[in-house]
Amino acid sequence: MIKESRHEFGFEEARMSGGPVFETGVKESKNNKAIRRIAEPLMKKHWHDKVENLHRIYRVAEYLLHRQRRAK
């Protein structure tokens, strides 16, 4: 039985567990997942088994994510 909720996803879990600590962890996790999703196609094209390229790709992915969230 699924209960309808007026709150955003994860609200009950945040309220019942660690509160702000849990919420911060969820935000960080979502941010890292978004960066990985942006970096994946870049990795396929530009990685060439070099750690320097890996770090560059993740920096570019972070920049692209930040740029996507800017106010237009």
C-alpha cells in the first residue's frame, strides 16, 4: 500500500534519521551521480587509460553541471 505524500522525495527518511546530516549526504550523493552521468560519455571518448585525463574529465563535468544549474 503506497501512501501519497505532499513532501518531496526523501523527506520522511530525512526526518526520521539523521536530519541535516542525512540531507547533506543525499545532496552530495545526487551531485556526484550527476557528475558521473555527465562524465561517462567524455570518458568513453577521451580517457585513453591516463589518470590525468580522468581528473580533467571530472573537472569538466563539474563545470558543465554548474553551468547547467545557472540562472538564465
